[in-house]
Amino acid sequence: MCINNQKSTLNNIIVIHQPDFLSYLGFFHRLLHADLYIALDDVQYVSSSRSWTNRDKIKTENGEKWLTVHVQKSPRDTPINKIKISDTFDWKKQHLDLLKHNYKKSLYFDEIFPYLEKLYAQNLENLADFNMESILMLLELFDIKINIERSSNLKTLLTKSERLVDILIKAKATHYLSGIGAKDYHEDRPFNDAKIKVIWQDFKHPVYPQLYNGFIKNLSSIDLLFNCGIQKSQKILRSF
């Protein structure tokens, strides 16, 4: 199914995704075409090489580097909305120092950096809350207007695809807009039974001017903003 740049007034297109930290462009491209974003905040927090929940990448003079939100150790089955941020290490200052050092020569550093300073100045104890603030900041910068709900407010005891469908039913979804990576574990039957149409995102990452040599894709969205500024970044995101 094709996705238009204008949101439908007849359908209720919903995105469900974990509240990740300073997410990449593909996530916000999906929200451009949805009516509601449901932050999947009550699923198990996973700390592994495949997880982006508490981290994302920026570009440095030595290549890509992770920005990681330090969290307290928790039992394995702890949901994201129960994960506490660690205060044993000043990771916020480390992040801001890294950003300043690696983006101070970008054309729009002075325009973007104050937003990040304001984000990091917030005294939040919960990872999900902090990540949601980073998402709200980027929604503002990209001028994306979308309703937001947390899955923890749409309580369900189901798992896997059945869990998503139950949440979608409670949110009165007609369509579910999913990233292509979810195809590996997607099950058609629960969505078909609920008469919810699944739309697979077709996102082609834009190439834009970056600092240092070469181009690296799938970085945090702040890389685009530092290099291209607010107005041009909005146009670039909407052109792909």
C-alpha cells in the first residue's frame, strides 16, 4: 500500500515502537504518515548489541560513535518504563562534550545545540520519560504533529503479534504502519482476524552533507539537524 504525504482523515494509521533515545530518521519518517504513535514502553528492556533503546550513534572525526544513556542494573524482565537512569557517572556532560567537540564546526551548531542542552538539563529518573522527551524535541524540530499514547496505558497481557493487535484494537486502528525490520517475526493471522491492514514502510535514507570524510547513514537524527538546520532538515525528511 502506498503512503501519501498527507495523513488520512478516513483511516486511523498507527505506529507502535519502543521509545528509543534520539532516534534515527526512519522512525520520524514513519510518524510523518501516521495519526497516532504508541510508545511501547511496557515491554522488556533489552540491553544488547541489537538494542537502541538507551543509545544512538553520532558521527565523529574518527567515525561513528555511540551516545549511551547510562542506566541502573535491573532484573532481566524489567520493562522499559521501570528502568532507572544511573547517576553514578556524569554521562550527560560526556554527551554534551562529545556533541560540542564533533559538531561545533557544523553549519547549524548554534541553532541545534541549545535544544540538546535543554534536553539534558531535565532531571528525569526514568529512561522511558527521558527518551520520550528526546522524541518530543525532535518532533518539534521536524515540525511533525502527531498524537502520542503509551502502551502502558492500554494494558494487555498478550505477547508478540497478539499484543500489538490488542493494542491496535484498543486504539481503534484501521492500519498498522511498521518498519521493514519487523517482517522477520511478523504474523499475518492476528492482523487479518482483526481486519487491520499492515503497511510496510519503504524508507530510503537520504544522503546529505556531513562533516568529515564520506557519508554514514542511520545515525541519530541530530546529525542531519546539525549539518542542514531545522528548515532544510524538514524538507529533506519529507522528500524521501
